[in-house]
Amino acid sequence: MSPANVAAAKASLSIRLLDRHTTMSDGSRRYLPINLREKLERFHDHWSPRVIAQMNDYQFKLARIQGEFVWHSHADTDEVFIVVDGEMAIEFRDGCVELKTGELFVVPKGVEHKPRAHSECRIMLVEPYGVVNTGGQGGALTAPNDVWV
Amino acid sequence: MSPANVAAAKASLSIRLLDRHTTMSDGSRRYLPINLREKLERFHDHWSPRVIAQMNDYQFKLARIQGEFVWHSHADTDEVFIVVDGEMAIEFRDGCVELKTGELFVVPKGVEHKPRAHSECRIMLVEPYGVVNTGGQGGALTAPNDVWV
């Protein structure tokens, strides 16, 4: 992403933050938190991350996953998986990690991995703005980027 | 932090990730997830964040908080609060946000804020490596940095 696009993304973020409040009778603002479970109820397709927040150039995304994803890697960045509800696994070429509700894992940059979930699992991802879900792999499961919910 | 220190921090991170596995009888590795609640049981002091993971130059920290923190801001970075268990509020000069379990808020960079919790609340923070908990404010509640749990 170009510096101009990063700047635009940040301006957009500021607007979102300022929009999310109500004004009380005394003139003070009550800002609105982002509720992970409420956001997850707003979509039901699998392997299609939705952005819920941005911190500097990093985005927090929610996704519902079920079945097997594709082998892929992200050449330039680590990627964080946090399980909000359910169970999942991430396969690596030399093993795997199993994650359940309230657990987190950092996939190091450049490491090939394949997420999977036997039953539907709801997760939060943290990664830099612009990361494509299938890395350099492409294919049918490649999701549109920067879709907010 | 100097580039050399960032490089050292990343090398240290790689070692941590590689250390956290068991080897199965077939030679494959079973990597170990980071369980937020288990990590939180390992310390009990308030306002003293512990690092549990690092993604690129960003750290994920857990903290127990109770009472009122100090007014402060972070001039160079946004800061993410996620409530793992409990209720908290973040005061701003023009209002506040109330957060409960499973809710997230991004405090924009440069914005003065004061976290507080009536009863003990357990939270996860996400921010760049090296951010001091009291920002430029200092004082008795300033915690040591980069303490892992």
C-alpha cells in the first residue's frame, strides 16, 4: 500500500472513531465499544475476514472458519490468531498447533500454514493493513480486503 | 528503540516460538498455544502489564487493573484495549467508554485517557514494542517494560 493510501486509511479510521459515540445531556460523549460477539452475528460466511478495528497500520479482523483453508504464507509479516469461540488447528509443514476459546498463536512471517476447523470456529486475526488472507497463494478462498463490519 | 534492539527483540521472539513445542513419537511438532486465562493466573499485581506474544514490532500484553490509573497519552501510537474478564472504563477529556468482557476499544494516538475499574478487571493490550504504560506522564504507576509471563 502506498503512503498516500495509508494516510487515507488512517483518516478514514479517525472518522469511524469519532462517529461512534452518543452525546449525553451534560454534553459529554459516551463512546461505543466494539463487541466481538455482536460483530460476529452480522455475517455468517466462512473464510471471509471482516475488519472491526484499526490501530496504526494494523487491523483487527473477525472471521468464521470451518473446514480446511489452503496452504499459504505471508512473506512480510507475522500473523496473530485468537480464538473467540470454538476450536481450530493450524497445520505447519513440521507439525501443528491446536487452539481453543481464549487461546492465541503467532504464525511467524514466511512460515507456511494451513488453518482448519472441524466445526465452525470464530476467530480474531491481527495483521498489517493490506494482508491478503491467502498470502501469495491466491485461489477461490481469496477474500476481498478491508471489508468492515 | 534502536534498530539493533528491534532486531534483538525479534531474534528473542523467534527463539520463544521455537521453544514452545513438544515432539510427537512420529517426529512432528505440537506447538503450544498461549492461553490468556492461564497466563493471567501467573501474576496478581495491578497496572503492571506482562507480555505474552509479539507480532512483528507489536506486543500483546495482559494486565490486571483495579482503581484509577493516571491521565496520560501516547504521542506516537494508538493503543488497543480488550477486556478478557470484567468491566472497565476509559475516561477521555470529553467523555468516556465503558467496556465489558469481549469488548475492544482503540484509543487514538495523542488522546489523553485514564483507565479505571471499580472491581478487578483483566485486560489485553496491544501496542508497539517499547510503549510505556504511563506515556509521557511518568509517576509511581509506571511499570517496567517488556516483562514476559
